[in-house]
Amino acid sequence: MSVTLTVALGDQHYRVERPFFANPGPGVISDVAVDGEGNLHVLVRNDSLVSPGEVALTSLTPEGDVLANWGEGDIVDAHMLCASLDGRLLVVDRDAHEVVIFRDRVRVGGIGRRNRPMHPFNHPTGVAVAPDGTIYVSDGYANHRVHRFSVEGELIGSWGELGSEPGQFMNPHAVWVQPDGTVIVVDRENDRLQVFTAEGKLLDIWQGFVKPLDLWGDADGRLYVADFVPSLTLLSPAGERLGRCRPVLNAAHGISGDRNGNLYLAEPSPSRVTRLVPIPSPQD
């Protein structure tokens, strides 16, 4: 018997497709990013001290066909990634304390000093690229800061410290930059999102989450937030809650979307990508 699942985020309904992609090898899927051509890049986390040289990334066509399995030897602890408008793929190599930069599946650079904690990263978590090319890295597991870099990867500034007060972080687990340059930081263990200017001035705090994990924003500035409930929450650009659903069995560690309105959720357990496909809302 075939089963169809439908979820709603505000007025928009989605058909749940899972698995859109299932990880065939060892490791767990940690994140997913859609590039400018609509291809998906799926990040797979392995314990490289136990299983060195495993595939770190799988690239897929918009239809889900595998283009390449790659990244062996380049990434030791895959955590999160993002695709920039100029065609680069930035991958957070968490326990190597580096953001590795790829173009056409070839390493072309990096931010931070590999295997050198506190230069400036100490187990970083997420990365995002602003419309102007500025790069933001959430440095969450042991540094409780956000760093801002130029297009070339030069450090411009940093902000944050350990704590639960406004502007402080317990674990800045992910970061996103809005079309207007506003920076949204997932403060996971404080169960909130914090909103900053590009330079790090606190603008607002959005609560009502249970260990939020990742977020992605569409071209209109609406934000999609995955948390541990597990739930997916839709926010307006101003942080107004527009909808909420439960599209995965367990928490999605990463999220991305494409220009057609499809949403992609990276699930570590089971290790797969779920796709949400927009469908017409029923007319009651």
C-alpha cells in the first residue's frame, strides 16, 4: 500500500518525499546545500580516526541522480556547509578547526589554520555567505563566537561570549544572512535565534524553539528553522511565526531549499535527505 504524507507551513502545503536520498555508505548525513544550478550537495560525517578516507560529500542533480561522491581526504569531521553565489562550496571541518573552500569539487582554499585551534576557530559549526560575499562562521562548540570574514577570507571582526544573556551564546550552531545583510544566529542550547547587524550589534531575540539546529532563508527573507522537537518552523523576515510542521521522524540537522520552493532536510538518523515539494493547498 502506498502512503502519502502532507504537511503545511502556513498557507503552503508540501508533499513529503523520503528518502529523497539515502546515504549508502558509512557515516551520517549532516547537512545539505543547493547551489546556483539547482544541484544538491549532501555532507556526510564520519569519524576519520576510525574510518579515514571515507566519502565526505555526494553531489546530486535536482532530480536526485548522483553526480559524484567526493571529498575523501579533504574533510575529517564534516559538520555544515553552504553554497556561495560565485560557485564556491564552503564546508565546516569542525574538529580540524577550518572552513574548507571548494570549487568544482577541488579544494581552492580555506579559512582558519587547519588542526590549529583558536586560529581563530575552536570547533566551528556553521557558515553562511552574505549577498555581498562577506563570510560568517558560527564558532560554537568551544568558542561561543561568530566571526566575520571578507570575500578573500580575511578576518574582519568577531563577537560573542559564553552565557545566556542577550548577545551571548551557549552554542552558536548555525548562521544565516538575510537579503538585507541581517545576520541570524542559531543559539542552540539557549533555545533561541539571535538577530544581529552585519557588524554584530544585537537587534532582536526570537524564542519558542527547542534546541534549534539550522535555518535557511528564501529570496523573500522568510526563514525555515529546524529544531529537536522535531519541527520545522516558518518565520517572517521580522520573526513572526507563520507556520509549523513535523516533516521528519527525527531531528533534521541541516536544511536548504531551491528556487522552485522545494525544501531539503538533512537527517542524521536515519541517514537520509527528505524533500518537501510544494503542492496546491486543499480547498475546503
